[in-house]
Amino acid sequence: MLYIALFLGKLAYLFSRLFNKGGGSALPGLIALKIYPNLIQKLISQIPTNILVTGTNGKTTTSSLIAHFVTNSGHTIIHNTTGSNLARGVASHLISGSSLFGNMGKIDLGIWEVDEAVFPQLLIQIRPAHVVVLNLSRDQLDRYGETDSIIKKWKSALEKASWKPHVYINADDGAVYSLHSLKNLDVETFGVLDSTVIWEKKSTNPHFDIQAKIIEQRDISSITIVFSHNGYGKKLELPLFGEYNVYNFLVAYLVAQNSGTSRESIESSIASFSSVFGRMERLLLGKKELIINLIKNPVGATQVIHSLSKFIKKEDTVLLILNDKLADGTDVSWIWDTDFEKLQSFKGTFIAVGTRKSDMALRLFYAGIAKEKITVVDEISRSITSFLDRDDKGRLFILPTYTALLELQTYLKDNDYKQKHWHES
């Protein structure tokens, strides 16, 4: 049955690519797992070392940083780069990386971004040597429930992990830091000194195995830090935006080093890292610049807004795209827990688009933003074309929810503004 599952999965992959239906990031796995439920375990067991990254925010950037560091040191990897992070996404990438007979070849490292809801299931199936737990906050309450129930499931899964993975936890996040008390686990912690990141549960007196102090965020393209680990310290300029990304760098540094990459290699390669799909992604359309950053929950959105508010100028425009499709979460009440009030002082204009554009416009109004500064537009394409037609030097900051980000990427690709980014179908 394995060979049948692989054959049909590869067929689905070719179909998806040929007809532009998601690029094979989910459909092949969905079909193959119906036929051979143990496909993930069967294929992934051939990979000597696997790394699992989970959490509410930062999974894509962190896993991409790890991949960047280890490939620069010579590792051959497989990585679910599209962010398709459910079981079908992991299976799809394994299918695309294997032969028709299930041979994974010379891959020596697997890097897997995993959705927080399926972490317990995929932890057992992947049996990773390294587990990264970034943070935990409310996200899609209609799908996940409250954070207390999620952390209980995580603890239970880790306690049952007989192979005892090396676990990396964010010591500043109180919910995640509670995992350090689990017995018989090899745990390392990471954190930022004098952190201003807002956590649902802030840790008290956390211990850091690796830590950083932020020196300066000069602009949206780089942040300067001083970090220390095991008596070693160094000042580095990271091509990242926002304090929250310093956490992502710190744990990526730890994992890469523990996977055999030297710190010299990590530090020399960080400068060549570029932003990933929808995470402070910058595009130049003619002479106009677009800056795109996904927002999907109150903690993440608030942190993005707090960071951006220091750099948005009066000639800029902020485009907020709020959808309520299944992948976004049908409950959009999270926007009322997001600190849009931080944008009160911004003197430019706002555009609200998406299936819940009226809700977004109302939220901005109640955040104290003048009604005349808010425009409600029916289509993403119209909002972008009107911006491009303007004769000024202003930038367009686009803050979309997940499905809105995919719609935006499709629009940009169809108009030859950027290469297609394959996504979950």
C-alpha cells in the first residue's frame, strides 16, 4: 500500500503544480495518508535527525533561519518551506522528497514547522531529536480553544516521548516556560533581557541559557543585538525586524549549533538571510515599496503594530485585510484585543479590505482614528492599483490575515510582480 500511496501522492503533486492548485503542498499528503496512514513514520524514519518547530507565532521564520544556517554548513535538508504545517503538509513534502519506492536519499536533516494543534500527534510520528517551543497565545479560538488546554496536551505528549528529545523553550513566555519543570527532558531556554514583547503569561525570574540585549532597531531592515551563550558573547546585526524576531534568531542559533553547525558559520551566514513569505516581506513595484506582514492573533498583531508604529511616516498608507475564512479562524473578535490604538498618532491613511472589512474599519474608528482617514475598499487589487497610481514617495504597509495573504500573493503573481509562493490547498 505504501507504493500505491506514493504513486497517487506524486500524481497529485504533478496535478497541483500543472493546474496551479497549491503546488503540491497539501493535496498529495491528504490522499496518501488516506491510503497509508503510517506514511510519515515510514519515510521520516530514514532521516537521521529531525527538528520540530511549534508555537503560535514565529514558526516560519524560525524554521527558515535554522534551514539557512544548517544548509550553509553543508547539510542536505528537507523542510516544509511553504508553511503547510499539518500532517498532510509534512506528508506532502516527504512524498516530494522521496523516490517512487519510498527512498529518502541522502537527506540528513528534516526541519518541520508544525501547527500547535497537531503538535502532540506529529511529535509521536516524527520523533524529532530537537523540539522548539516558541510561544503560546490565543489564536483561532473557534479551532484551538484556550491556551491552558493546549499546554496540557503539549506536556502530556512530551512526557510520553520515550526517546527524550532536546527541548528548547522560550523562558519569557510563562505558559511555555512551565514546560521546563517536566522531568527527564534535556531543556535549554532562550530569552531577551528587558523584553517589551507582550506575553499572555509573563514569566517571573526566568533562567536563560542563551540571551540577547537589543541595542538598536535603526529601520525596518535590521536590528542590532548583543547575545551571550555559555560565556561567549558577541554583537551582531540581524537582517530582521522586531524584537520578537530576536527570539527566533536565538533559538535557531541554539538548534543549528547543536546540529553540528559552528557558531562561526552561523554568524557569517546571518547577513545573507532574507525575509520569508509574508513576514516583513518587501517588494519594490516600480518606485513604490510594499511591506507585507501577516497578522493573525492579538499578541502577534499587537507586537507588529508596536514595532511598525515607530517607522511609519505620514506619507505612508496602512492596508489592513481581514478575512474570516476557515484557515483564518471564523471568530474575528481578536481584533478588539489588538492594540490598534498605537496607530492613533499616525498621520497617514488607512484602507480596510477583506470579507470583514467593515469590522476592521469599525475597530480602527474605535481605536481613535478619524473616520475621514479610513477608506473601505471592496477588492485587494483596487487598493493596490490606486496606491501605485499615486504620485508620492509613500510606502504601502500591508497587514493581511492568512487567506488574505494568499490572495495578495496570487494577485502579485498574476500581475508579474513576484514569483508564485505555493501554499496549502
